[in-house]
Amino acid sequence: MPATVIYIAIALLFIAVAPLPYGYYTLLRIVATGVFLWAAFVSYERGHEALPWIFGLLAALFNPLIVIHFPKEIWAVIDIASGIFLYATQKAITQRA
């Protein structure tokens, strides 16, 4: 997956702290789950020990099928923290092994 997709996911996560229509958050869940699942797979294939678990947990948290309900304030913290984490680890999952 190209780095551009990761940067789009990061931007979507940061924008999510704004009050937006529910459809945006559904789109965010789909995109974030896909990116986190892909990142979990890539980091596992590259032999990382903790990253696959963290990305898998994030994928489960953002999954669009079984929605986890938190107050908006909690989701804002999760969105920002997830975006920062994805940004901090993007080199580990985009660089060739």
C-alpha cells in the first residue's frame, strides 16, 4: 500500500475530531479498518513483535460491522492518538524489507 493511502487515513483521523455527519465516521471506520488490517499484516510479515497486535486492536476498534460506542470526546482522543501512531510507524510499514 502506498504511503499516500496512509497519509489519507491519517488526515481522515485528524479531521474526525470535528463535528461531521455520521456518514463521515462510517467512511472513516471502513478506511481505518482496511489500513490497520493491512498494516498488521505487513508488520507481521516483517517480523515486528508488537506492531501487528496494536494494528489489529485498532482495526477491531474501528471496524464498521460491530460498532463500539464511546462518547465523542473519547473518540476524539482515539482518533488523534491513532493518527499519531500511524504517522510514527508509517516508515516501518511502507519501506521495503
